[in-house]
Amino acid sequence: MGADIDIGATAAGAPATLDLEELLATRLLVQGNSGSGKSHLLRRLLEQSAGRVQQIVIDPEGDYVSLAARYGHIVLDAAECAHELATIAARARQHRVSVVLNLEGLDVDGQLRAASVFLNALFECERDYWFPALVVVDEAQLFAPAAAADASDDARRASLAAMTNLMCRGRKRGLAGVIATQRLAKLAKNVAAEASNFLMGRTFLDIDMARAADLLGMERRQAEAFRDLQRGAFIGLGPAIARRPLRIAVGAVETADRGAAPRLMPLPEAAGPEDLQDLLFARMEEPAPPRRPRPPRADSAQTILERIDRGAPAPFVAAPAPELSDEEREAAIEAIIAQMAADAGAAFQPAATLHRDFLVRCRIRRLGPHAPDVAAFAERMTVERARRAYPDGVEADEWMRAIDVARRLPRDLLGVYLLIGRAALAGEPCPMDDEIARFFGSHSPGRARRALGQLEQIEAIVTRSDAPNRRVIALPDLDRETALARVEAET
Ligand SMILES: Nc1ncnc2c1ncn2[C@@H]1O[C@H](COP(=O)(O)OP(=O)(O)OP(=O)(O)O)[C@@H](O)[C@H]1O
Ligand SMILES: [Mg+2]
């Protein structure tokens, strides 16, 4: 059963299609001089098959990062994830997540090394995960050069071996190479020879034309036709395309190779809003080289691994986010927490519910990937709520110390300790049981008494006086105690 990808129109105006299943079995080589429309063609192919097959894009120039916006590919910034590339590749295979490996920002050696590590890991994944995947390599002559290139021997050999594996032995493992090159003569012969499908675009040099004619089994004279091809026009041949050379005008694409704003388009398999949000506010890249629009920047390797483990992400449309310094980001997160802690009802809501609200607020401020997890968030909310209970008259370093001490206590006692500690530092009397209970989000004074009992037991506090309304609690680690209750002070 075929599964056709619509790539454009034939010269006769009929739809030109690529048989996806056949393509997976027989691979594709695209050749054309600079500007002939190879990358556009690859993009069309990726777009038309997105959501139907896993896609791995080896992207030397960061041209394909925009696929993430529309189709939910995970963008991996090779410069940032150098040490995790193999792990990410393996997990991407396991979870069938489409990935764009953005190699931009690495020198040639770095690009070759990163590509080979990544490709090898795709190749070497466990047999259980040999799912079909298109592996698209643009500028393939970089990774599989016919002759010594700018790169060091080591890097070149590693990358050539990885590309050879991909093209020669990948099929059994589900990997279908789709490679594009400006110059056939610059691409290693054995790598080119493994493709059974060809799309030849405008070609000027005789040597490339001769190679193309050889590969396609055409007369050299026939191959002259490549010279006159317009941008976006290709001659296709192979089991997935046509039995005879077929002239194809590649159709339009949905995403831009950078810059232009992508439009939203629903995809068949949208993941949950959480993933979508995560992607939406993924960290964006710093100003790109001059005259190139800004590509989105990939997340940290850890974030990517976590996201891959959660399953395939949903598509998203990312607006460029401002790059914040760590301090600015921290201040923004702090401000959100302060705002949420100011809500008197906060104590009575489950941490998970509050955290969801918090994540939304973070995402609105483009802080999604940096948002603390639920445990860290809950702790910071508690700290902030304790601070707010006694807002004034506390030295910052003393408060930090109290937080430090509280963090070493059992988690469920942290809040009570901080509340009492804050009261002591502020020179205030000890809060009543019902106030403590409310701080917990409870209406039961008994719960407050139990917590105090536990703190007492582990010697974090010492109750000095427990007369009604005049409890005084000492906090040995802070070297402080709560003030005498006002009731008494006033009488
Ligand atoms: N079929 C097409 N329809 C409309 N525009 C196209 C088509 N093919 C290519 N273009 C446009 O032509 C320009 C060059 O195309 P593209 O970047 O795909 O070339 P390329 O062969 O990848 O070149 P290079 O080898 O330099 O990367 C781009 O701006 C692209 O949008
Ligand atoms: Mg290109």
C-alpha cells in the first residue's frame, strides 16, 4: 500500500508524488547547484510527510528549525548538547520523536563530529526501536566528502563512516537517508550510490552532470537538460518517484527557511497543552549572525531529554522571546511567586494546582523552560507566604539563614518553622494555632499543634511558655525567640 507525498506538479500539470513507503526502502538523493531549490524541496518533503513518519534532520545551517513551529520537531542545538547527543538520538529513536539537529554555531570539525555521533547513535539503537524514520541530510557533501575537505582527518572519517552506514546499512534498521548536495562530484561515491531515487535540479558543471547521468543511467546528452532547469524544477527518477525521468516543479512550502512568521496549522497528533506550552516558550537564540533572522534556540539537553521521554511534542508557534539574563529571569520568577503568594486563598489550594497556574504565568512571560518544578515552587511559595506574614523588620541575611535551617527540616515542617522563625525575627509574638493551621491550608488547630510537637521533638524549636495566648517559642538555630504575646504585653 502506497502512501503518497505530494511534492508538486509534473510538467503536464498532474500532481507529482513520492511514495513514502517506497522512499523509506529506497532512499533519495537530491542534487542541484546553489539556489536550485534543494532545501526548499527537502522542506516540502518534510512538511508533506510530517506526522506520518519520524523525521530526523541534520541541519548544518539551522535552516529547518522552523519546522518545530509548525510540526513539533524538537530542535537540538548541537553546540549546546554536545555531550548528550548520543543519548538524545537513542531516545528520539525509542520515542519516535522528530528532531532537527541544528549544527549551526559549530566549526566544520564540530559539525562533522556532532553529526557522526548523532547518526551513529540513531544507527546503533536497540533492535526494538528500529522504527522507520527519514534521515534528511542537507549539504551532504559536508558530511560525506569525496575528497579531503577543510575538516581534520579524524572528523571527516567519522562522519563519512556514519553517512556510509546510514545510506548502506540504515535501511534494515528503519533509517531512510534523504540527502541533498550542491555538487555530486563532491559527494562520496559510495554514499551517493546507495540512493535509488534521484531528484536532479539545475546543474552547471560538466563533472556533476556526468555523475548525475551515470547515477540515473542516462545519456550524457540527456543530462544536458539539467542545465536549463529553473529554480524549483527537478528531474525525478526512481522507484518512489517514476520509472522514467519525470520533470517536477516543486510546490510551495508552509514554513519559512527562517525569518518569516509561520502560521498555525493543526496536526493530526497534538500532544497535551503542557508540551505545547513548553515548546511555545522554548528558549530563543541570541542575535544571529548579521542579516539572518533569529532562529529559535534549542533547550538544554536535559529539557530535551525530558521532553522526548514524555513523548512526541505538539506543534507550536513561537514568538521570539527576549533573552533574559539569569538574574532578570530569577527576578521575574520571584515576582510571579510574590504575586501568587499574595492571594490569601493560595494556602488552601493543592500545590499541583498552584503550580499549574504558576507555569501558565511563567509561559506568558516566556519563562516556561526555566520554571521551577512543583516541589521547588511549593517551597518558594511557602517561603514567600511566611515572609508576607511578617513583612517588615527582618534582616535579609537572618531570613536567609532561617530558610537555610528550614530546608534541612522534614519538608512538611518547613512552613511552620519559617512562619514562627519569621515572627521571631520580626520581633512578633508566636502565631496562634489557628493562624498556623491556616498557613498550612488547614482549619484544624490540632494540625498546628502536631507540627509544633514534631518540631519540638527534633529540637528545631523549644517551647518556653505555653500558657494560652502567650506561647513563646525559641529557635535555637536562629538564636531567637518569639516575642511575648501582645495580650500580655498590653495587660
Ligand atoms: N519550488 C520553489 N518555489 C518557490 N520558491 C522556491 C522554490 N524552490 C526554491 N525556491 C526559493 O529559491 C531560493 C533558493 O532555494 P533553496 O534555498 O532551496 O536553494 P538550495 O538549492 O538549497 O541552495 P543552497 O545549495 O545554496 O542551499 C529560496 O529563497 C527558495 O525559497
Ligand atoms: Mg540549501
